[in-house]
Amino acid sequence: MGTYVILSTLTDEGRKTIKEKPSRILEVNKELEKMGVKVKEQYALLGPYDFVSIVDAKDNETIMKMSVELGSRGSVQLLTLAGLPVADFVKKIK
């Protein structure tokens, strides 16, 4: 299981959807679960990104499929980063 940080920016269409139905965010999180992506933490942001999500997934391929699925809807743009716990990082660089 890997940890990923997803920075997301809503498109004009995505902002319209969220304004009309804010609970859509939680619905998408349930869809992610069905894709094998578990949302651990999620925050709305001020600045160049609208949301940050910390998620767990089996592998990069699972994240790739999720990214393609969400991106193809035209409501959000994603920047996904793989995360490694600092303790593991330290072990691996020794």
C-alpha cells in the first residue's frame, strides 16, 4: 500500500458543480474507494490549489486509473505525488 498526495484544482465546470452541490466532494470520495483509493485526509485550500488529499492505494497503476477517470470528467485537474514516510526514507538512504 502506498501513500499519495493529490493537489487538485477545480475547473470552471467543477466550481459550478461544487457551488450547486457541495456534497459532491464526498460522493467522489466514495467513488475513489470503489477504485481502490482510500482517502485518509482531505483539506480545502486557499491559494493555487483548491484541495489536498492524502490517499492510500495499492500501486501507481491504481492511482493512474483514478487520475485518468477523474481528469476525463473535465471538472478537476490533478497533481499527484507519491509519498514515503520519513522513517522509511532515512532507512533507505543509509
